[in-house]
Amino acid sequence: MGVRERIGEDQVVELAEMFRLMSDPTRLRIILASLDAPVPVGEVAEKLNISASLVSHHLRLLRAARLLQAERRGRQVFYVVGDSHIRSMLTDMVDHVAEGEAEAEAAPGG
Amino acid sequence: MGVRERIGEDQVVELAEMFRLMSDPTRLRIILASLDAPVPVGEVAEKLNISASLVSHHLRLLRAARLLQAERRGRQVFYVVGDSHIRSMLTDMVDHVAEGEAEAEAAPGG
DNA sequence: GGAACATCTGAACAGATGAACAGGGATGAC
DNA sequence: GTCATCCCTGTTCATCTGTTCAGATGTTCC
């Protein structure tokens, strides 16, 4: 049975939206940085060497899509990947591209 | 151990590129349509009710990124998802959004 | 060789996107 | 109350993207 029959047009758009949020390198870095543990905005900005304003901008999108959860601790706001499915998927994909390096060397197939 | 330490900047960009390809609803529909079995371009266009030209354009991108494999049979070209990791991930995500519908009804929270 | 079919390619345009800048809250220390 | 720190929001602009249209390429059959 085909996969498309299992979801409707709205679900496709919803899924595409998730991918879209993760499709920007900067945004993906932000997600990855907050994959394992909650991190404050300032720390993300410093780690990735980009402005806090830009980080906040992306965080806003990620938060709206429920990809990241926000938690206030004093005057800092910590962000972390909230959905375990997403976290699991991301971890798999990271392994995929990491292993892909080795595979590429074994089978260059130009 | 953090996940970001396991991959470099190049891998992040590579991963983001994959997500980018899957982030467009039309393109995602095309991928989903060729997820289980090879399908010719014309059939994809007809199923999705879009022009063959547009399908071909997207197919070119998907093919270049190794997300889809092309196979010529006579005067038709069949496309199918080539990587099992990607196929598995896609199936999971489809289930995720499909189940998400039910969860949303149970816990609207928002 | 010619016709019909399926797919691919290039140019152009409307709409979306990311980045940078400036200003506005919220919080905590004094 | 005042100040500094941290984060959020709105706007503008250059760039990118998806889409359509027109025409080319490749394949099969006669």
C-alpha cells in the first residue's frame, strides 16, 4: 500500500513545513545545538558566532512550529528540542551523514 | 556527549540541503509518490495534477541530490527513492504527522 | 526519414526568505 | 527607582525559489 494514501494534503504541507524549518544551515545548527540539553539564547549565539538577534529570530520560528520548547530561568531563556520523534530523527540523520562520509570513500560512484 | 561534535560544518550543510529538498510541498509529494515503487514522470504529474515540466524540474534536483534514482524503461523514465535511510525516515515522519492528528485532538494544548 | 510520445532544458516573473539594523520589553542587581 | 543584561519584535532590502511557457532532446514505431 502506498504511503501517500496514509496522509492528506494538509499533512504533507505540515511535514514540508518541518523540513523547511530544518533546511536552513544556521537554523539547523541552532536545533542541533539545543538537541541534547536546554541552552540559553546567548550561548547559542556565541557558539555559532552569530548575532543574538538572528538567533532569536530563528528561535521564534522554531518555537512556533513546536520544534523547540522554551523555558525561562531567571533572565535567561533556555531552548531545547521538545519532540522525541524529531530528536530521534535528527540523531539518525546526523549519523546518516556522518557515516555517509565513510561510505562515500568506499563507493565514490561518480 | 553532544551531537554537534559528531559532525562538522560541511555535514550540517549537507543535511540542511536534504531537508531543503524535502521542504517544498510539491517536491515532497513527488518524493512520497515515488517512495514505495518506481513511477514514471508522467504518472507522477497526473497523480499530483501538475505539469510534467514542473515534475521534471523537481526530479532533476532530487536526482542530483541522490534522493531519487532514475531508471529508463523504453521511452519512460522511472524514479524511486534510492536510499533506505531516507525511505525509512520518511515513513516514520509520515506516521508522525498522521498520528499527530490524533494526538492533537487528545491534547490540544495551545 | 518522419511522426508521436515522454521527458528535459532554458528564460522570465511573482512571491517567499534570510540577514541586518533599530527599538522595545522583561528581569535582576544595586 | 535606576541601570545593565538578555531577549523579543518590526522593518527594509538583496537574494533565492517555484512556477509557467516555449522549445529541444531522446525514444519507439512505421
